Amino acid sequence: MTEIPEERQAAALRAVAEAGRRRAELLEQAEKVLTEEIRPRAVEAARLGAGRNRIRELARVGPQVLYRWLEAEGLPVRDKRPKGSKNDS
């Protein structure tokens, strides 16, 4: 029996679609954990005086994400230093 290339292509595309579906599902779960669990706990830790670098480290988020959360909750956030500026006083 002769194998038809289109059948192999269709099988490969089905495998891609399945992997893409699983990835989308996992990303949705991760986003839910981020917004419903990590964000409120990170904000609470900041309110209690925990170091922001430590919060970011443990939450595994970048500074922009953490500071956006804190700002949205009304916590004080320093303005970002202009690019190329030095920390010299």
C-alpha cells in the first residue's frame, strides 16, 4: 500500500494542534494562578514591608509586573530611572 504524503501531513498537523491546545490550556491555568494567587499575595507581602526584590524573586515576576501591581493597589512606587542615567548623587 502506498503512503499518501497528505496523510502524513494531516497527522503531523493534528499533533501540532493537540500540542497547541495543551499549551493554551496550561497558559490559561498559569495566568489564573498569577492573577488569583500570586498577585494578591505579593501585594500583601509588600504591604507588610517585605523587600520588593525578594517578592519578585519568590513570585518569579519581573520588576515591571510587580510595580504595576503595587501601583494599581495604591502602594507607592518610585518613577523609573531614565535609561542611561547613573545612580550618582
